[in-house]
Amino acid sequence: MASGWASDGAVQDQIDSTVNDGVARVRNAVGQGESEAFCLECGEPIPEARRQALKGVKFCVNCQSKLDQQQHTASLYNRRGSKDSQLR
């Protein structure tokens, strides 16, 4: 059932978009490539065990925790389907 300007599948499209954004965010967070020997944020050495455990690690545990916290609080809301974003 369509309501107003929305198509019949608008709600499902918004759900799918939110899920796809979340999957893309996680895929980007997974390390790739060569691990760094020193943290790119603070310059402290990254322990060998961490470098072996995580492929492509770039940050020490403390800096990675801070970055994860910032990303988590940044935006979990899909503005693409938001009425407010369409009005601006």
C-alpha cells in the first residue's frame, strides 16, 4: 500500500539500504594488506601478536578503541530515506 509520495516497497527499500550500509561499513573495517609496525595515530609499536592476529592492522589497541568509539557514535541513522534530508 503506497502512502503519499512513497512507493509500495519504500519501507523495505529503506531497510535494505540500512543493512547494505552496515555491511559495507563492516567490510571496510576488516583489515587488508600489510600490518604496520607502529601505530599511525600515536607512533607506539604494535605488538607482534596483534599484527599476526589481525591482517592489515594500522593502530594500537588504545587508538583503535578510540576510533571505533567515534565511528560507532558517528552515524547509525540512514539519512537517505529520511524526510528531513529530503527537505534540506
